Amino acid sequence: MSKFNIKGIILTILGASCWGLSGSMGQYLFTVQKMDSRWLVPIRLGLAGIILLIYSSFKNKNEVLLPWKNKKSALIMLLYGLFGVSFCQFFYFLTIELSSAAVGTILQDLAPIFILIFSCILGKRLPKITEIGSIAMALFGVFLITTHGNFKAMSISSKALIAGIISGFCVAIYNILAPKLNHIPVLVIQGWSFLLGGITGVLIFRIWEFKYVPNFYGVIGIIFVVVVGNIMAFSLYISGVQIIGPNKAILYSFAEPITASIISTTVLGSVFSIYDALGFMMIFIMLWLITLDTEKLATDNK
């Protein structure tokens, strides 16, 4: 393995770990600081969007308005930014608020299933045996995490499960639409996505009606999720993806739920059982099988 690929792997793991740390910080803000996800997410997205667009206005001055140059790219930008990136952020943090950072990140990792289903529909084909096995393994993993092996009781609420699955679906949306915006700098796309989500969240949730005022630690937590969870995580992860490719990056992105689980269990006091460990492993195997299958298909088509 070349030093170049090692660098890509390290960047990908660091980026995914930043997302995991951000999720754990979100859990702290919800459980200790008593923040509401409807208040936090619009602020987080809005601040990250403003920072990235200001930075892009200096680095990519002539390309900041590129997403809005024609109707097609503007429509894709709206779908990518709102229904993909922004909705993913909201439902991800809502899942954390209703359960834990570990559960939120692992349910978000169901995104490859939705991408697979979309690929089968678009290609007018049935899923292969390995793909069906991957889906079955992922569903079994979710079953273990949400029920701890007990059919009669769920270890997390149905609301948390639904929110987590929706977040995974939204991840699939922005992964599918991202290639259609590859003529625009990544930081510009993300800046507009975050800003769109922030403005929409502020208006929908009417955050000015919340009487919440964060203390010093709450402000530090907000800064952390903006800088580490949005700006650093995305920049590091995408830099790694550009080196090793998205298929391999899927595997190393599993650093996100692992990081979130470690922090949630050791620092925040969340319970992590053998069922959770088995469930995580099932979903990791699903990611591995889908990645191997995708790489084989790419090799065969060369």
C-alpha cells in the first residue's frame, strides 16, 4: 500500500471520527444542556454555511454563485442541500436526542441499502444474492440494536428508529445527487447546503420562540459541532475520498459509529450491550459486502 493511499485512509478515518465526536457532543447538548434538536440544528447549519461561504468567497471567488447559474443546477442544489444534507443533519440529531449518538450513527449507515435499491430500480434489474444477503444482514443488525433480541420490546423508541432510517435515506439522496454537482467546488456546495438548511430550519421551527439561552459550556458545544462536525469532518472525509475513492471510504467511515459508541459509553454513560456490538458488526459486514461487490463490478467493466 502506497503512502498516498495511507494518507487517504487516515484522512477518511479522521473525518468520520469527527462526525462521531460531533454526534457524541450532540448527545451531551441534548441530555445535559437540555437543548432541542429543532433549535440546535438550524443554528449549526446556518453558522457552518456562513463560515464556508465566506471562506469560499476568497478561495473560489468566481464560483460561489455557480450553483445558481441555471435552473437545472439550482434545482439539483435545492434537492441536494435540503432533502439530502440538511434533512440528514436534522433527522440524525433528532435520532440522537431520542436515543444516543451510537444509535444515530449506525442507523445513518443504512444509506448504502437505499443507494442499492435506487441502483436496481434505475438499472431495471433484481438485486444479486450478495446484495440481498447484505440487506438481510443490515436489517438483522438493526433488529439487534433496537430490540436487544427481545421481539416484545424495543430498546429504542419507534420515533428514534424512524428518524434514524430517514437520516440514512437522506444520506443516500445526497450521495446520489453529488456527482451531478461535480463541476462546482465541494466547499461551495456544502456552504450553500448548510445555509439553505439553516434558513429553512429557522423558519420551520421558529427558533426565535424558544426561550432557551445556552450557558458557557453550551456555547462551546455549539462551536464544537459547527467546527468539528461540519467543517473539519466534511473537509477531511472528502479529502480522503478523493484519494481512495468512495467505495473504500464507506468501510473506513465506520470509524464514525465506533467513535460515537466509545464516547457515549465511556463518557456519557450510555449502555452498550453485546446485542449492540453484534448489530454493529452485522451492519459493518453489510458495508463490506456492498463495497466488494461494487469494486468487482467496476473491475469487470474496465
